[in-house]
Amino acid sequence: MTEIDKNKLSWDEWDELQNPPPAETDFDRVIEAAISRRGFLGGVLAIGSAAAAMGTLGSLMNSTSAQAQEAASRFPFKPIPIATDGTVHVPEGYSWKPLAKWGQPLFSNVPDLDPANGVSVENADKVFGENTDGMELFVVGGHQVIAVNHEYVNNETNLPNNEKGMPKSADDVKILQNLQGVTVMEVAEGENGWEIVLDSPFNRRITHLTPMKISGPAAGSDLLKTEADPSGTDCLGTFNNCGAGRTPWGTYLTCEENFNGYFGSTDPNFAMPDDFKRYGIAAETRYGYEAFDPRFDVSKNPNEPRRAGYVVEIDPSDASSTPVKRTALGRIKHENAAVVIARDGRVVVYMGDDERGEFLYKYVSNGIYVPGGNTSKLLDEGTLYVARFSDDGNGEWLALTPETTGMKMDEICVFTRQAASKVGATTMDRPEWVAINPVAIEAYCALTNNTNRGVKKNAGGDEMPVGGVNPREKNEYGQIVRWYPDNDDHADGKFKWDLFVMAGNPDVHRGDAYAGSSNINSGNMFNSPDGMMFDSTGLLWIQTDGEDTNEGEFLGQGNNQMLAGDPATGRIERFLTSPKGAEVTGMTWSADKRTMFVGIQHPDAPFPDGDGKLPRSTVIAIKRDNNALIG
């Protein structure tokens, strides 16, 4: 029997290893229509042996009319082909340069990464962390400050002298804990391009050991109390920080995703609480913290995992401020938090739960946002909703309240997945980033993939039938759903929806739904849409985290990539390709919109320093050679 290298597993593979899904279910696999509100998916989408009849957009893209030429002008670049090598490629007329690399100092008295020995325990919280993810740029008193997530660490490269990178001491654990979380750093453009401003008073690391406050309906709940924190209002650390968001009042929202992999048991006979299974918490962990830090040993501290899985608010303007976990936004595997102000001034936050068969959520505040006013309760006092998509192109937001779920309010905040299952929400194909169009009242969610669609249930036992918003069985390619709030109001309880794009491979699959929608062709195809951001002009930037084997089902798709999509026409073009093995994730812009910052996570190739060097997760700065606007 071949031993599995568990350090190399994706989080999906890890979850299935720890908690194998139920056996196949007996779905009828009846495929419903994917309705396009604006028609550019061409009406009916037929799956299986029939063709995908989506010709409207294809006709537009093949047209030489003035309308098509005008649509093309929305893209200020010449699309690039796929790549399979070990570096980043951008279009002609654009250039890129590293801004911040894993292990790079934030302070002048700290050395750069030592490839042979990793980062020392003394400096692990003073350098740029590993595996960059979501990010946002803030202007604070004329200074440009980027907050950026560090999703996880690769044990073997951070503890290179340990077998399989597993910690042998409490100091080893502390190194891993401090290389994750969030970096807040001032950046500035000079003669050498964009660089970190060393020793800036804004520079700080927020890690697995940083003191945090717990707020909202679950604060003080018995579910969150521990021996170290009998109040249930104070905790340490933020975990597996994936996507991000920003508030209108200038704070950063970092999102805790696959937190389950940090908590385990040193007692093999410990009976795991029933709620652990839904969140994938098991005796075995990815990092081995529990052997040296009892906070991560659930046999000693069973409430500790319930203190993770939240959206955390950080003030990037004050390095002495305490981050706050906002329990009103629910406890899920948060991908990102997309914030918009409703017509009446209430705050709306859209969030995806990144696991196969989980749900899409929305939070609406009770209070109204007033610039310069008190914002402390806007993310604490409100209603959490979960989406139900009907197959006819309509949808509704189902309130998660004690009346609708039969659960107490603190239970809804801590066991949010269970609450969503109770009200009959739609299981989704891994809902990841949500992006809100700044020039139209619509929102988008990347449904990355779901190979279990139509053949298995989710972790809570909910069925995942084929149809409607999730129209393909064993969906390896993913899709992007778009919705339009009723009454042009993001706080409204109902919406219309369509599919902006279905990723696919038209060269491998000719004439069926796995070829993708009609806005997918041989020149722009991709798989597994993940990160998404709108620029100020209304272009949707799409980042991928999928298979880059360039073989079989993925032949011709090359490395992961970043593309731009035009919501008005459906046109999609490739802008960037990543190094082999890397995910493209997280992006933001400089204050003058002349620089785009993009994250390159977990490259296998020796990026960005070249042959013979250690691969380093990196944020790069992209500019046009003529210094024109880029977003």
C-alpha cells in the first residue's frame, strides 16, 4: 500500500481523508435549464449527450460589427496564450516586479529568509508570511498600506531540518504559527519600483498568537468559553486566512477558511463532539500543534475550534489595535467578505463557504452606515441569510433566526452550516470569492468545482443534485454565478440569477456542457475560478486555482491564470499566467490605479528568484510600460 504524503494534499483531499463522504446517492440526474437573464448564455443549457445551445455570445464574438469592436476596446491589453513554465507572463506593454516575498523582512534589523534553515523563531513574526492570499490597499494619511493574508505554511520548507517538516518543539510550532495570519505593511514607489517601507509604524504581523476580541451574538456564549478565557470574549489568533474584504469605514476583513486542520487530539480515545464532523475536525492535524500547544488539543480544550472560522476585522491604520472576530457573520470556511451599502444605508456582506456542497450567505446590518459615525455595531447586530436558487432563474435569501432554525442565536453563529441545512439552502459547487460590480447592481460568486456533484452528499448529509445553478455532474471545471437583487437593492430578500460563465474545455469536449459556455473558446479556456475582483471601470478580474497538468481533461489550459471579463458582453480574455504549481490569488490596486498588485501562491518552480533558488510565495506589482491606468 502506497503511503500518502499528507503534506501535499489539498484541503478538499484532506477533508475527504479525515471524513470520507457517504456512498453514492441515487439521483435521477435530471438537468434543468440554466436561465440567462440577459440572454448571452443563449437560453437553454442542455447537459449530457446534447449540445450546449449557447450561441448568442458566440455570434457576438465572431462579429466584425462596430458593436463587437467597441466591446473589444474594453480590454486595454492584447490577450496572452497559456504557459507551462516557471514564471509569470503578462501582455505586451506590461511589466511585473516582486513587491514582497515569503520571509522578506518588514523591519531593517531582520535578515532575509535563510533557505537552508528557514526563518528563526525570533523573526517569524517580523517577516512577510508564507502563501499570500486576499489583500486590500488602504490610504492612511497619505501613506499606502497593504493588508495581505497568509493562508497556510509548507512545513517542510519552514522546518527544513525536521522529518517531513513536523515540529519537534514548542519553538517549531511558534515558527509555523507566526508565519501565517496577516501582514500589514506600508509600501511606496521609488526609483526601484514598489517596495516595502521598512520600519514603518504601520507594519505589523497578525498571527496565530495575536490577541483578539470576540464580538456579536456568540460573544460570551458557553460554546466559546475555555479555561484560559472563561468570559468567552477573548481569544488568540486568526487561522487559514483566505480571501478578504474591506469596509466603507476603512478596515480590513480577513476570512478564516480551513481552520479545522489546526486542531487535533493527543488522546486517541477522546470522543469528538457531534458538531466537529460537519466542519472536518478530526484527531489528526496538518501541523502537529497539539503535541506542544494544548490550545490546539481538543481533548483538553474542546471549545477552541469553535473560536475559529470567522470574519476578523482589522484596523490597518493603527498597529496597536486589537482585531475583532465578528460572530454575527457566521462560522463557516469563509472565502472572502464582499461589502456593499444597501439603498437605505444598511451594510450588506456577501460570503461563500468554500467546501463542496456548502452554501452562499448574506448578512444585512440593522443599523445604517453614516460616514464618520459609530460603526462598532454594524457587523454585530443584523441578520444572517443563506441563498436558495430556484431552477427558473429566481432566488431568495432565507433568514437564519431562532424562529426559522429552532436554534439559539449563539448556536446559529457557531453552527452556521447546520442552521443553513435546516432551512433548505441550495448546496453549491464550492462557493468561493464574491465580487460586487461597482457600476451595476449585481454580484458574482466563483463556484470553483465539485467532483462530488450528483454522486455524493455534503458533509452534513445534504444532497447535491444536478441542475439549476449547479448544472453539471462531477463538475471539474467550475462556473461563475451572477445575481441581480430585486428592486435594485442588495438588502432585498429576493433576486434573479444567471451563469456568467461555465468554465470548460472546448477542445477536449466538443458539443457537450463540459466544453463550457459560449464565451469559452480555445484561446481563453480555464478551470476552477477562485479569486475575483472588480476594478473601478467594471471589469471583472478572475483568478484560477485548479489543475495545471495540461493533460487529459485539462489539455491546453496550462498553468493557473488571471483573466478579465466584461459583464456587459460576456467576453473573457487571459491577462496573466502563473508559474507552474502556483495559484493566482488576491489582488488590489495602488491609490492612483497605475499599479496592480497580484498574489502568486505556492509556486513549484523556483519563483521569483530563478534557477537554484527556493520557490517563494510572492506579491508582484504589475504596471503598464507607459504608466497608464490599469484598473
